[in-house]
Amino acid sequence: MVSVEKIKRKGKTYYYISKNFRVGLNKWKKVRVYVGKKEPSEKQIARIAGEIEENARKKGLAKERSKYRYLKDDEAEVIEDIKEQFKNFMARLPKESLSKYREDFLIRFTYNSNAIEGNRLSLRETHLILQENIIPQDATTYEYNEVTNSRKCMKFIKKYRGELNRGFLLKVHKILTENTSVQLNGVYRDHNVIITGSSHRPPGFKELDKLMKGFFVWYNNSKKRLHPLELACLVHTKLTRIHPFSDGNGRTARIISNFILYKYDYPMFFVDVKDRRKYYDTLDESDRGNERPFVKFVFDNIIEQLKPKLS
């Protein structure tokens, strides 16, 4: 922030324009320029502030304005470091360990994503279904299918080499919800819905075709403008806001956002069911036009889930 300083020496007043630049954690360097004995005008302040900024860039004190819309510069640097470390980590793993890592992520992703939506199966029971093909005694057919559908869908998105489009989105929803309590699989809803516990009211079903066409246009226009993490997050928030399906919107959005991260070689993440309230709160913020909290939420999740493995 630029400020005007008024300093008195021996009965005389001198004016300076100053600006602080971060040079480290909790460390700042002040650059101060003397402008005379008269209070500077707004035009003069703007001109000198620009000169200070330009000189600071040349000296390496100031960075260029962030090219990211929702990520901070240091966050973008961290996520790029994580991406590279994750790539090296996966490359070093023996084949058996690599398989176990992928299986563990699938189990945790499936358990948490389903639990957020009310599936009663535990993490252990999810493991038994996916790894041992054992059906827990109290599991309903719907709960069991939600688990196996997640595995099918994860395999599908990893093999898919195309772009996010209408056909792909509908296919993902169909795989995730087939043979579950969701009645309309792989098609947009044909009725109006409400989101229990949320002030957001999804658009009427007659608006869906137009809104979803706009969504895919936005996606194609944003692929090169947004950081892949930002893109993945906004795809999630926009899908849940439009709510194109009768049910299964959340789990579809969560796996689609991971598809985008996977497509651009970033590590996937899961939303821990214990963080469900914060997850919904940040989505509510997005519905009110503030996307930053959800981007930060996903960023924090990726760091928390990957750092122990990469350290």
C-alpha cells in the first residue's frame, strides 16, 4: 500500500511517498521517495508510486501482478511444487506400492464422497467391498452399488482422453448413480428441486439446457485463462449451483473436479466427511459470488493429504 509520510525536521515539513514490499516471512522493506516541502497531489502520488513499483520490480522486490484469479502467488508456487514432488513420488514407487497407493486413495475418496451424501458404510466396510469383494451384513443394495460405481467411474475418467462435455458429464453421472436410489441416471432432471439446508435455489428445469450449454462454453473459454486448480474448483461450484441432476450432483461434481486435476497431472483430492460443514459453507460462499473460499478449501485439502507422503 502506498502512503504519504509527513516528517518534520527543525521546524520544516518534508513529504515522502513510501511503499512496503514483502521480502520474506513477516519481513518487509520500505522504499521511500522524497517529493518536496509541499503536500503531493493525487496525480503526483500516482506517478511516483508507479516509479517506485517499477524500480522495485527491477531490483526483485516486487513481483508482477498475479496472473491467477483466485490463487495467491505463493499458493500457486506451492501447488506447482506439490505437483512436481507428487510426480517424482509416484515414479519412484515400486509397482506393488503404486497399486496400493491408488487403491488407498480410491477407498478414501469413495468412502468420504458417499458418506457426505448419507451412505452409512464405514471406511473399513468400503475397503472390504473394493478390495475383498465382501458385502457387509447390514449394507443395502444401494449402498453397495454406490461403492462399486465409484470404482467404475474412477477407472472411466482415468481412461477418458477427451474434454469435459455434455456426453462425458452425463456418462459420469450414469455410472455413479446406476442401480442406486437415484431414479434419473445420466440425464438432466425434468423437475424443479430444492437443496435441503441451503438458501440457494437451483434454476428451474426448463432453464437447464441453456444453462448447461453456457457452462460448457465457459469451460472451453476458461481452460487457458484459469490455473487448473481454479478450473477444477469452479467446475465443481458451477455444477452444484446449476444442479443439473435430480440427485447425485455433489458426487458428480467431486469426481469431475478430480478428472480435471488428473487431466493436467495434478494430484487428486477427497473431501473428508468430517469437513462436510466447511465444505458446504464454502459452496454457499460460491453461490453468493465469492469463489475464493472454496478454492482455498480445496488447496488446503490437497496440501494436507499430500504433504505427509511427500515429506
